[in-house]
Amino acid sequence: MAADNKGADKLISSILEEAHAQASAIEWHATEAVDAIRKKLDRDRELLREEFDEKARAAREESMARARTNAELAARKDLLARKRGLIDEAYGKAYESVCALSGEKREALLKALLERECEGGETVCPSEKDRAALEKLLPLVKGLDLKLGETDHAVTDGFVIKGENYVKGCSFEALMDEVRASTQADVVKALFK
């Protein structure tokens, strides 16, 4: 039996050695696999970090570009608003100056408007402010046969012409709107070269 035990011990030893060898091989392969997985994870982590860094840099640049563009647009809007304000102020002062005309200068302006805008035979409806001057001027405008009509309370300065098929505003406000429409481009060029 001792011989059987020796043979069984050898068989067991042989199986154990083979099992140890296989376990060592499995452990070695597992270690290699774990190392390979660890290296891949490290590479993937580094790639992800680089990708996120690039995305963050791109997002910062895009954000800065958008902020810069928005700031430039806001500055342009502000500049345009200031320019418009200056232009409005210039035309506003011109309008106030025209409305402030009195005596011969005002009468000369009213007469020039009558001669330029009337075709003949119309009724002139004056502003309350210019009624007396127009009563005096209508007979002096030769060849147009103009009649003085009711006071037009909607007009502050100047008058309204009523023809057979039309009505034309000749208020100082309408005159300034016409002047502004025809001169604004030149005024802008002169002020903001």
C-alpha cells in the first residue's frame, strides 16, 4: 500500500504541479491582460482629457468670439444711436429756427412756399400763427388766384393747400421733413467722415 500511496502522491504532486503551472500561466496572462487594460484605460483617459481640453478651448474661443461680436454690435448700435441723436438734434434746431422766424423773413418763407407749391385756384388754410401774414401775402402772389380758407388748427406753422382733387401740407414741419429727406445723406457725410 505504501507503493500505491507513493504512486498516488506522485500523481497528486504531478497534478498539483501542473495546476500550479497552469495557475501561474493564467496569473501571468491575467497580469498581462490587466496591464494591457490599464494601459488602454490610461491612453483612453489621456485621449478623453485632450478631447475635453480641446472642446473647452474651442468653447472658450467661441464664447470670446461671440462676446467680442456682441460687444462690437452693441458699440455700433450705440454709435448709430448717438449719430441719429446728433442728426435729430441738428434738424430739430433747424426746425426751431424756422419756426422762430418772424416779420419779413417769415413772410418771405411763406410767399416762397406759396409760389412753389400752388398751381392756381387753390384754397390756402393757414395755421393760426400765420393767418395774418397769409391774408397780407395772398394778394401779392400774382397769377395764382389763391383764396384764404379756414384756419387749420392741426398745423402749428405754415399752411395747408386744398386743391380741387388734392390736399397738400405746407407746414414748416412738412417743409423740414422734405429738407431732411433730401439733405440727410449729405449731412451724415459732412458730420461723420
